[in-house]
Amino acid sequence: MSVWVYGVVDPGTRLPDVPGLDGAPLRLVRAGDVGAVVCDAPAEVPQELADLLAHERVVEALTEAGPVLPARYGSRLPDDAAVVRSLEDGTRWLSALDAVRGRVELAVRAAWRGEQTPSTPAPAPEETRPGHAFLARLAARSDVQGRLRDRVHAPLAELAAAAVWREARGRDEPGRGSYLVDRAEVGHVQELCSALAEEPELTVTCTGPWPPYSFSTPGGGS
Amino acid sequence: VKVDQDTAAPGDVALVDLLDRLLAGGVVLMADVVLSLADIDLVRVHLSAIISSVDTLHLPESQLPGSG
């Protein structure tokens, strides 16, 4: 039977008293300096919201017990031996675990409110060459995005051990930040978000703390 | 997954932030063996149906880890 992976943990992690998928008991598969928390996998990836929340409850309980590199939902391996093989480079996993030790992730969404994108350069009306107009619009948009990054992401990132910012892909999307912060800093980040949300031209939401989903890949920022 | 900043309640944003992370974040162990991308796409499709009607779900706050 294949195994369902919740995340990579310290090998001495005490398993929480929380059921795995379909009530399957949690198991710790040790591989040298690290381990993985798994349970027997169902034949198909469960797709109900309740299943995803049940998975999240296990990961959050693990986060309370120690550092966790959460696995992407749906991660399955053929058997315990495959889990051990995938954790072979123990040093790499251990340093990734150390990077999230004592830390949690906060999620921030931010956008300029309505049309109040401050000092957006007006498109030059006399610009008739289509290629140039397009490039001018692109530059203006990138400038608006850049100022959102400076205004919201930059000060938040200063409070974080690591930070990732994803610019809006479309006009109606917010920029999205992920911040890996010491537990003691969570309140400060939330206070800063509240202060930013008070500003009339910005909408800002902050959720979490979450397990460090955006900072779980060894050697990668996200 | 998108969220409307002005109409979404805080709980909805928390749910979307969580789903973003569960389905697009996290470490992938030995991706070639692990993940059937088709499986994940199915989850996405299924959840986008949930998200579009999320305000009718009335999820209790306690069911949303990380909210608040």
C-alpha cells in the first residue's frame, strides 16, 4: 500500500494524537537525521474540503510538536523504503528543517484600492504608435506593482527570516506575500498589516500563522 | 485561486490562502514517483466549485485552521 506524506520532521518528533486520512494511524519513518510523518494512503487522492482540512490539522499538530517541512497535499510514495530513499540527502533536509525551526508562515494579500493607484502616470494621449503605447502601459503597470511591493512587502520582509512576494498576474488580483517569521514576531507582522490596511488607498489581509508551506523546499525560497 | 478583496470575508481569505499553500506550496518528495498531476488537477477543479460558493458553506471559524 502506498503511503501518504504529511511532512518532513525531526526524527525524534512525538506523533500527535490526531488521526490520519480515513482514520489511518500516523507513522514516523526515520531516515538518518530526519524523518517523515506518513499514514497509509487511500487509493485515490481525497478531494473533499473536509479531507484537506483534516490533512491540515495533522500538519498543524506537527507544527506544534516541532519544525515541519509540510508536503504538498496529495504527496504519495510507493512505500516506506521510497520515503527513506527520498530523504537520503539528510544534511540538506536538516538545514531546511533548521531554517523553519521556531518559525511560522504568514500570508498577506495586498492591492491598491479601486482606481486609487497613486500617481499612476497617465498614458500619453498623443502616442499613436501601438507598440510604444503597449510598452508604456506595461511600464506603468510594472511601476504600480513595484510601488505596492515597496509599500507592503519591503517593510514586512524586514520582520521576516525569509520572504516571498508574488506580483499580481492580472488587474483584479492582489500581490501575495509569504513571510517566514519567528513565533515571537507574529504579533508585530499582524500589527504592521493592520496599520497598512488602515491606509485608505490599500486593501491588505493577513492570515495565519500557517505551517511553512512556502519555505519547505530545501535550498529553495519557496 | 482568486479572491475578491472587497467582498470576501476574512474566513474566506483564510481558506483561499490555505488552499493556495496546500495545493501549490509544500515540498514534493520525488515528484516523478509521487504525484499524479491529474489527481491534483481534479482536486483543483473540485475546489474551485467549492470556492465559488464558499459564502454559502458557513464554515465555522474553528474549522479553519489559521484563521484569525
